[in-house]
Amino acid sequence: SIGLLSLRHVFSLMKSGSYSLSSSALGVKGLPASTFILCRNLGISVLEQQDSQEFWKLLLPELKLPILADIYSGSYEDYISAQDGSGRERRREETFLDISLEVSSGSV
């Protein structure tokens, strides 16, 4: 996928010590590898800050690697039952890439 190739390119730049096109053309060292191509290919604005969780949600589908999606996603069943004795209920399966869990201070 284009996302995987773009990610591979960024890691290659980081490993080789080559830097962004503008800095390497000028012979400037010490600047970080550019993620511009990766962000452009993923449809992410380079002017918008992403935390790791938001970035992962954008990156994972673009990699088009089902095994990663299987490892890092899950589902749960949302269940609501009426308390008025009518027997009404609703079940809905929800998928997620991340889930928030409350952790009490005494559970660690």
C-alpha cells in the first residue's frame, strides 16, 4: 500500500541519516527526516497536530494489512434493556481500535 511504502521511506531516511529534501540539498545535518510525503499519502494535514492515538487510527486502515487490524482492533456488545417490564432490549456490536478503561487507584 502507499501508506506502508511512505512509512518505509521515513524509516529509511531516519536510518540512513539522510534528511528532508531541502536540508539534504543544502548539506545541512541535524534536521529531522521529513514526514511530509507520509502525511500527504495518508491524507493527514502536516499543519494539524496528531497524538499517537489519532495517528494510529489514520495509519492502520491505510496500511491495508488485515493481520494488524485483527491484532489491534476488537469489538464489544452494547446491550440496553428496558426496566419497565416490557421486555424491550437492544443489542449492538461496536468495533474499536482503542478503548478507554477506568482504572481505580487501588487496582494497581
